[in-house]
Amino acid sequence: MPIYEYRCNDCGSEYDQLRSMRTMDEVRACPECGSMATERLLPSRFALSTGAIRDDRGAYDPGVAAEYARIQQQPDPDQMTTEEWFHDP
């Protein structure tokens, strides 16, 4: 699932959330003040030039970037054959 960046129009906080594309524009409460006056920012800026990725608290965590890179190197399930899908390494 993609990471989207949001801003609260009441308190001004910016935060990231992992959401499906189907729910990316659903209004959810701000994690700081609870306001429902939030909006998704365009474009999402979750990847940084340092290789770190912002977590849901807005902190930069290089460990998250390493895990994201590892996941990106795995085969695309939509392109895998049945044998590849059920292969137990």
C-alpha cells in the first residue's frame, strides 16, 4: 500500500499514513488534534534523498527505508507463475 502525506487545516500538523488507493481520500481525524479538517497533500513526499522514509509520526527512520527497499526487490506477484508463487525456498 502507498504512503500518503496529509495536513490538518486546524492545527497545521503534517503526517503520513499507509492507505490503499481506494481509501486515500477518505477523511480521517488528525492524529494530533482529532480534527476532521484534513487533506491529502500532492504529491506524496515519503521518499527522501537520504534513503530514509518518514514513519507515521513524521520521524525519519532509515530502517524503514531499508525494509521498503527489500520489499521492492521481491518479485511482482501479478507476474509470477503458479510454481513460483507456491515455491517454498
